[in-house]
Amino acid sequence: MPTLQLTPALSTKLSLLTVAMAGLFNASALAQQTADNSESKIEIIEVTATKRTQAIYEVPVAISAFSGDALAEQGITDLTDVGKFVPNLNVTGFSAGHTSSANPFIRGIGLQDHLITTDPGVSVYVDGVYLGRQVGQNWNLNNIARIEVLRGPQGTLYGRNSIGGAINIITKQPDEVALNKATVSVGTRGRLKGDVFVNHELTDTLAFNLNAGYNERDGLGKFINVPNAKYDVGETQEAYGRLAIKFSPQDDLSFTLTADANDGNGGLRPYTTLIDEVPTGAYYTGERFGQPTPAGPLRNSDVAANIYDNATGTKEVTEVSNSASGLSLTMDLGLTDTLATKAIISHRTSDYKAGLDDDATIFSLDHYPEVGNADQTSAELQLNGYLGEVDFVSGIYYFTEEGSNRQGADSRFNGGANLLELDQRSVSRAIFVNVGYMLTDDLRIAGGLRFNRDKKDVIADVGIGAFTASDSWSQLSYDLSANYTMQNGLNVYGSIQSGYQSGQFPARPYCLFGDPNCLVASENITAVNYEVGLKGQINNNFAMSIAVFNTEYDDLPYQVSTTAEGGFSTTNLVVSQTSRGIEWEGTWFVTDAFKLHGAVGYIDVDVDQIGAVKPVAPLTPDVTAALGATYKFALEGGAELTARLDYSFRDEMYGEPSSDSGRFTQIDSRELINMDLRYAPAQGDWSVSLYAQNLLDERYDNARLNTGDYVLRILSNDARELGVRYTVQF
């Protein structure tokens, strides 16, 4: 395994991490002195990361987990919020300027793009159903039992597109506990959010729950040259719902039918354009590929003075919309006391409308109104169980997706023709098995294999006629692990995990103007991760986990975009990458009333140089950190006042695979602070909170894309929000 090379900058950052972790370890020692004889205050979360139920400390994987109550306490309402508090996780949004997109990056792996020919490097699952698209999904986390973030390749159990990791979202299942709950939030920036959750048992064998809500927020800027724009820049409105029905005719047999849907509308995400004011820039000279541009020379003064305003003159790109719906059926059947089978069948659809005016001026130059859709069908059949000291998880998996993208179909310029048409059908099949064996009462070893076979058929048209291409891939993924429980209850583990992602066709193949053969997919993307870790409860008041990892990636495609004749061209720059680092999380009950939770991550990513080009991992901060503090005040009569403060840090990073700081690709570090003050009466069934999100009103970038003529600076839609949240059970 390669060794970690210590540069001066790296040494400085590691020193800071060491000091922070040493302080937390000293805190654990203090906790041990003060709480040896008390009952444990640490909530041991049970997770299903390995597709079987385990205590989180027993899983030989670097994993962060949030219970539903913890999500509510921390004010986490969507996937972007989760990305603020997990080490070496960064969740951004871009995707044609849509406000609903969520692009997770774990340990230097993610996806900058969203078009149908690209696949994410981090897989997201909801109740075992894979969500293959980042735009338009229902990211509201209001009826969640648990979220698990698995870091590192998860190719054996989670299959393709998990070379960076996996995010496992588990919703609350219908049960016999009657519950009616409603939450209303009102805040600055026009925040209005209402959510209701109902759970009831209808008969001894039938139960259901329902979650439905509406969420809206005002924008951050105006479309200064489109006076009749329906929405402001960054404005959002969304309605969503999820219904689950569980039928249990026998103790060992159940069927759960789940349906969900969401529908959103709003204004284009805030962004601005940095025009390259140099003699060779097309915007500067007003000439591209030997021909004058329609607008003539442009300057940065032509862009809106306020970066949160937008100077486009094209109404078609001011509005975004998204919708998604899904239906899934899960069957759990106990065959014997030690064997069980599980089947998950689902169908999902999603579509969106978005698009950018890249020049961000009133002139008609680079306008890309866009629509897209995807239909996904999946089926998984598992056989799991125990045979003496052996436990196993096995199954077969099938997934198919059909999707398309169109750019220009909603515009009136360029004759109204499409600038880009993409259609792709993909089919994925897999078979997997993972077996564990208890060598002793304290030592468990495990190994797994997964064989994947994938095929993609694509049709691309960039205005010169349709070109077709097809390719297929297969891969055998594996993992090996050992987990040992020490006498003090701590668990130490070591693992080797591999991951796999099928090849990808270019997202915007405008190179077809020069060579039809450019519509060629990349090779298999493979990853191998070496990891050791320690996790568990130090004592009744303190728990922690630490992991050290080294991951090697081969044939990893970076999306590189440039201006090309006819459109915005995106090609795959295929690299080899090594990521290594350390992650730490800990929870400490300082007193019965005062709790601290901390998370620190460091990653060093090295990408092989390609000729004169030295790529970098995009959207990957070297240091990630979070600290949360909760204090509960006991009031007279049994009422309780809970104060919470959360801090999140993400280090500086590059917005795209280029480190050319002279081209403005570097994104500054950012610090966010959230606060919450909640009052709950002693005998009441309600609570009220005063909350603050992004208290210091930190404005930060989500991404930067350098095309050669200009840089797209994609801004976060985050801003300070102060409000009141009321929750009642009835």
C-alpha cells in the first residue's frame, strides 16, 4: 500500500487535526473518570449497511449514521444538509442550474454532471431502491428512520456506481404505534414549510403511514432583463408525499407497498460568468472559430453587477421545474428460524426542465434551455441467513434505465432546433454473495463477491444527424474484512474493498463535428480500498470511530468542458487517482445535560499527470470538520429547553479537474453555523423552536467550470434564515 507523502502544507493540516483529535481523546479520559458507574448515555444505532442488521460499531466499514430524531434535532431536512456534517463528504448542487440537484462527493469521488450518459460515483438508495439521477428526486427527509453514509467503495453489496461510497436512506415503516404529527416552519427569505406524518394500524395485519408536505422559499436575486419572469433567482416551491402500506398476514411474512411523488418549480439557481478578458478569449474578441459572435465583444461589466442577479434576456432559462414518482414493493419472508428471503421491486420516473444562459448577459450567445427524463425499473431478490457460525447475504439484481436530454427545444433562437439530443438505454445485471464466519467469540472474518454485467445503447445528435453507439462491460468486485472485539468492547477492523462503475459515453459530444468516432465510451472504472479502523464506546459517556484509508482508482473519467463549434462540449479525461486520508467521529456526554459531537476528515488526492496537464480531484476539500453542541435546561414543572449549536467547515477546493488558479477554478473555504432553541412543556404534546440556518450568512460557491472562454461560477442557494418551527402530536 502506498505511503503518505508529507508536504509542508500536509504536515500543517495533519498537525491541526492531531491537536483537535487529541483534545477529544483527552475529553474521553475525563468522561471515563466521571461516568464509570452510570448507565450508558450513548445511543447505539442499528444499521443495515451490510444488508443485515448490526450495531454500527460492529460494521467493518467507515460509516456515519443519523437517526430520525437526530436529523430533526440538527435541522437536517435534505441531502445537502447531510453533506455538511459527515467527514470527507461534500454535497454540491449544479446540474444545468437546477435548484433540486444534489451531487454527493465522498473521498474525492462524485459526479459534476447530470446528463443521461453520466453516472454518479456515489450511489443513493431509499429503502433498498437505487436512485440513479440527481435532478428532480424527492430529497425531503421528513419521515426518515435513519440515514447511513458509507465511505469507500461498496461494490459487493451496493453494486456499480458506488466507487466513492453509498448513502442509504431508510424511511419509517408502518407499525402498530398510532402517531399523528405535524410541523410548520415560518422564516425569513419567505420560508414556509408544512409537513404532516400519520402512522396507524388498521387491523392486526395491516398498517400504513403517510407523509406529505409543502416547502417554499424566496430567491436571492432578480432577472434584471426579464421583467415578466415568473420566479426570482433561486426561488423554490415544492410539494411532496410518501405513502407506505404494510400487510403482515403471518409473523414471518410481510409485504410493504410504497408510493412517493414530488413536484417542484422555481427560478434558475444563482450563478455568474467570469469572462476571460484576454486577447485570445472569444467573449473578449467577439469572434469564435473565425466567425463574429452575435453579441460582439463582451466584458465582465456586461454581467449583472450583483452576482445573485441574472442579466439573461432569455425567459426560457429563468424557470426550472422537476417531478418524480416511484412505486416499490418489498416482500420479507422467513423460511426457517435461520433463513429468510427478501424481494424488492420498483419503478421510478423523473423529469426536469432547466438550462443556463452561459454568457449571463442580455445578448444571445450561449443559451442552453434543457429538459430531461429518466425511467428506472429494478428488482432484487435476496437469500440471507445463518448456518452455525456462518452468516451470509446473497442475491441477484436487475436494473434498467431509459432516459433522454434535450437542449434548445424550449428556445426561440437558432431556429428553435435542438442543440443537443441524447438518448440512452442501460441494463445492469448482477449476482452477489457475502459470507461471514465467527472464528472466535470476538473475531469475525468476512468476504464477498459480486459479478456485474452492464450494457448501454446511446443515440447522440448535436445538429449534424444522429449517431449511435453501444458498449458493454463486466466486472468481478470483491471485499475482505476482519473485525475483532477487544476486552474493553472496542472493535478494530481491517478491510479491502473493491468497487466498479461501467464506462460512460461523452455527455456533450460536439467533437462529432470533427470526428464521428468520438462517441466512444470509457473503460471500466475500478477502485480498491485498503482501510483499518477502530470504533466503539470508550465508556458510558464517550463513543468514537476512526478510520485510515488508501484508495486506488483506475480509468476514472473526469468531465472536462470547453466551448466548441456548435455548443458546449464535454469530454472524458480518463485518469488514475489515489486517495488517502483519515476520518474521526466522536460523541461525548460531558454531563447528563451537555453533549458534544465532532467529526473531522482529511484527504490527500493524487492524480497522475497526463502529458502537460496535471488534473486535480474536483469538489474535494482537503479538510472537513463539524462540531455540534447540545445543552438541555430543566425548567420548573418538568418543562425542557434545549439549545443546540452546529458548526461545519469545508476547506478550499477546486471547482473542476483543473488547478489553474489563474482561470478562477479554486473555491474558497467556508464555515457555516446553525442554531436551534427548542421549548417543550412537561405534559404537552407540542414543541416550538427558534432556529437559525447559516447564521453568519456565509455565501459560497458550489462549483466552477472553465470553458476556455469563460468560467461558470455556480453559487450556493444557501443564505441566512431565521425562523420559528412548531411541532405538535395529536
